[in-house]
Amino acid sequence: MMNFEEFYEELLKFINFKLFKDLGFEYPIPEMSNLNLASNVVFSNIQSFIHKTQEHLKQKSLAASPESQPKEGVNKGLDQFKQFRFYVNREVPIYSLELILLAAGCQVGYDEDNSPFDESVEGITHQIVDRPLDPEDMKSNREYVQPQWVFDCLNNSIILPAAHYAPGKTPPAHLSPFVDNSREGYIPTRQKEINQLKGVEEEVQNIESDQEIVEEEEEKKEEIKEHMDEELSDEEITEEKDKAKAMKIKK
């Protein structure tokens, strides 16, 4: 297993090198040269590189296809996230959460020595916790939310009410962003609530009408087949049946 691990580690280095060079970036990332990679949290140290990469990709995409520029209102929730400053409690898995928050343009602090800021700093808008808290320990000038709130907001591109994700409270149902509700023929109650907050309506495809269309097409095929049989003579019909029987025996 170690041989496979070493092989794929080197393989990924070559893949990253090719991808970075194609985009015009240096690899390895210069910002990571002086980092202690023994630490699980390194994204904050390369935050400037993440934002520079995003801007570079955006400009490159617009240059290649100007008509692909997003319309006003698209990713509105992501733009709003740039105004937030998060502090992540020790019990919350920081690795993936920090990456998506930094990608959304936020500032992120956490309970580690290399954190950009600590819990006592003013200006923190949201504190992410994953355990019940004593109200006396909660500051009035910030929101306290569970990790699911971040994912639900970003998945739906809207700032959802934080009260539904308060510490110790059972959060709303988490919905997969990869499911097409209209095609599945069912819109979950939670999705209806989010759509109402967004001011959009989502229609469900009528599965019964789709089935009726399929049945009508099958009936038309049968009618055409019967009509063709009527136009053929008895000898031709017999020949067709013999050919079909011969093919069946051959198979």
C-alpha cells in the first residue's frame, strides 16, 4: 500500500504542475515554501494566492468568452459572504470549512496558534460552533451558527436565517445541491421554504403526462405497423414471417 501511496503522490505532483503551468502559475506555490506542512490548517496562509487565482481565472474566462459573464444577481449569496468575518470553534472540522469560506472571500479565524485572529477580536460577524452554548458565553454583536448553515447558504446562494441553526438546536433538513427537484417530481418542504425566501417558484414536471405521451407514441407505432401489414399481400406477409422465424432460429 505504501508503494501505491508514493506512486500516486508523485503522479499528483505532475498533474498539479501541468495544471498550474497551463494557467500561468508557478508550482509549487511560492506562498507555501515556508509553511509548516505538519499543520492541518494552511489555507489562511495562502489566502492572497486563492483570491489572486480566482481573479486570474475570472479574467481568463471573460477574455475567452465575453458572453459567459454572469448576469447581475447570480451568486448573490457568495458576494454577501465577503462582508462576513468568521471564527471557527475548536470542535468544528476546520480544514474543508476554512477552504470554502476563504474561496467565498471571507476572513476566517480559528482556535490554533497560526490563526489570523482570535475569538476576542472585534468585528467577528459569525461564530461557528458544533455544541450547545450557555447564553451567558455568547456575545450579542455576533451570530452563532452550526456548520450546516454555511453549506446551506452557499448551496442556495442566499443568506438563510441564522436562528434556525442556533447552537444546540436541531437544524433544518440538509438538501443535496445535485438533485433536480423538478425532474424528480418532488420538491422537499425545506426547499419550498428556501424558494419562498428567495422569491422564486419551482415547478415540478408532470410525470403522468410524460407517461401518457410515451403511451401515445407506442399506440401510433402499432397503428403504423398494422397499416403496413394491411398493405402487404398474403404472400409478402408469409415471407416476412418466414424470414423472422429463420432469424430467430439462427440466433
